[in-house]
Amino acid sequence: MPRLYPESPTQQPWSFLDTRPFSSEEIISLFHKADELRQNQESLGSYTQNEAVGKVVFLLFLEPSTRTRLSFEMAALRLGHRVVVMDAGAGSSRVKGESDVDTVLNVMAMGPDALVIRYNRSPELDQLLPRLPIPVISGGNATAAHPTQALLDAYTLYRSRIERGIGGAGDLRGERVLIVGDINHSRVARSNFDVLTKLGAEIGVCGPPKLLPAVGEIPNVKVFRDLDEALLWPTVYMGLRVQLERHESGETGSGSLEAFHERFGMTAARLAKLSSEALIMHPGPINHGVEFAEGVTEDPRSRVLVQVANGVLIRAALLSKIFEGRAR
Ligand code: CP
């Protein structure tokens, strides 16, 4: 641990590295902030009239990203902030062997007002980030957590319930979310287990046995072995990408990707079995022909691009609260 920062964590109340310290009330309050920004956009043409806020948000993405990085960028710009972006590409001194910790320390020395960071497994960064003296937001941490993805997923369900006239209290009671695919390597699944259950939804998982948690390993999560039987259960179907880059064996846990698709992919036949009221979600990126057959995202039940749009709103809501000093 570098001695620049305190030895004991000084987790700032306005940082957001994990959903677990946040209560359901705090999460719903964030949804209300996102609703406020949405209404401002509709009536004023912008999230805020205070366009000269002038904060500098540093986006440090040490793993690839499209949706998370760009939606944080969009959110910050729409709020009137400025952004500096460093991504996982070849244009940084990481290619010369600079460590992730040194990269963060150098970014900090430049004085950003907030840091959004995505990184692969790093116990050193796990220790350092909560000690930084500025707000730090996780943009996804290895297989451990993707807190803002879980927020935008829950917000998408919350909005769909409002649109259907069943969302009065803001919680997700009555929803049964079936998460299908590579659960064990999914930070999205992990954060969703926390947020969705906190808001009252039930969760089931289905996928190749090698890619599933053991029964009982994750409390209150149903484990389904057979997708065709599981399909009768959910109000929400959430597909997940097979994360080959995180597999030690480089395998899908179900033989080939074709075999995975046959047993655990959303196919035309399975679309027909799924309730006509169910929603279809996926955090992206999607491997068409693997977890979803071609055409699934065009199904009227798909909310995949709504999730992306809501990602900008929910990240803007989080940045707003953080800069107001009241994320908690
Ligand atoms: N859902 C998600 O995290 O997508 P990106 O990897 O493109 O950010």
C-alpha cells in the first residue's frame, strides 16, 4: 500500500464501489434522482440548467468497455462536467509495464474531482481505492462487482413497472428474474443478486453446471438446471455473455458455443415459451448466436437498448448525488 494515503480505509460516503453498503431506500432515492433528470431533459432539453458546474471526472478503464465508459462520459457531459478518459488500449505507459497502482497514483496527482475506474482482479487496488480522498465509482471490478450495471438494470425494471401502473412504492416485489449463462464469472450477476433481492425481487439462475454457483451458495437464489423448465418461471429473462476471457480452461462449461446455445441460449422456440408479459434483458456485449439467437433483441419484450439509455440516466443521477455530497 503506498504511504500517500491513510492506512485505514476512509471510505468516503459519496464513493460507490459496491452496492452492498447501500439500503433499498438509498437505491430508490437514486431512481427518483434519475426520474428528475429525465423530466428535466423532457421539459428543459437538458438534465440541468446549471451547465457550468465544472467538475473534472476521470474515467480510467483498465479493461475494455463500450457502454459503461461512454455512458459515464455522456452522463458527466450532460451534467455540465468535463471528462478525461484513459482506456485499456495501447496508448498509455501500461504497455511499458507501469502497474495499475502507479497508474492510479499518477492520475490522482493530476487532481481530478472524481474517478470512475474499471479494473481486473487487483487486491492492491481493492485496498487503495477506498482510501482515495475523492469520490471513486466502480465501472466494474473483475468478477466481483458491477454496481452501476445492477442499478441501471433495477431502474429499467422500476421504470417498466411505472409504465405498466404497478410501480407505486418503487420496489420490485413480484418480479422473478431468471439470469441465464455464465453466472460464476459475472460481476453483473453478483451485483444484481444484491440489488434485486434488496428491492424485493426473486432471482433464479440457469446455465452449465460448471458456470453456476452451487445450490445454497448464494442465499435466496433458485438454481435451475433445465432452461426449458425454467422458462415458465420468470417475469424477466436476463441473458449473460459467456466470458471466455475469464475461463481458466477456455471452455464454455457446456462444450462448444453451439452446444451452449442449444442448451442455454434464447432461441425462437424459447421466445415462444416465455410469457408474453416478460421482459428480456442483457447487460451487453451480446454474442449473437450464443446467448441470444439473431432477432431476440428485436422482440417487443426486449429492453436491451432501454437498459443502455437508462445507464446514462442512472450514472448521471449517481454523479449528481456524489457531487452534492449525498450519495448515501
Ligand atoms: N455492460 C457493460 O459493462 O458493458 P461494457 O463492458 O461495454 O461497459
